[in-house]
Amino acid sequence: MVDMATPKNSVTSETVTVRRSPRYLRFFILGLIVGVIAALVLTVVFPIDAQYTVLQVFGFMLLISLSLGGALGLVVAIILDRTVGKRTITTQATRETVGNPEA
């Protein structure tokens, strides 16, 4: 039987290193959005060809620009991670455990 009347509390302190990191998924999604906009612009800019419809040209441009936009977004995130990630700080972190750790 566990004695709930006297919970065991513990406090530990450690030195930790904290650094900021970009969120890669957000940069990837932003790159995809830029890719869609680029596909729309490129579809309008290219002259109309009798061999392909406007929808086919948009599909081709979308495939290419989504790949390049997503990759470009990830490259920007990696570059930011390398430049901003160099700034790290060392600080004290405190961990508090309340209750019975065996339960």
C-alpha cells in the first residue's frame, strides 16, 4: 500500500545549454506556398501553346516549383540554424519532482 499522506519531493539543479532553432516544417510550408505562387506567375508569363492547355502548363510548373520552393525553404532554415544556432547560452535548470516516484 502506498502512503499518500507523505509525498516525496525532490529538487535537482543542472547546468544546461539553450539555443534557438528554426521550425523546419514552417519554412518548408512557406517554401511550398511560394512555389504555388511562382507556378501561377510562370503559367501566366509563358505564351499559350497549341500543344498544351493552360491547366497542363500550370501542372508542370506546379510540380517543378513545389519541389524547388520546398527545397529552398529548407535551405533557408538550415542557413538560419547555422547562423542563429551559434548563439547559445548556458544556464541553470531546476527539476522538481512532487509525489511518489515509485507510483
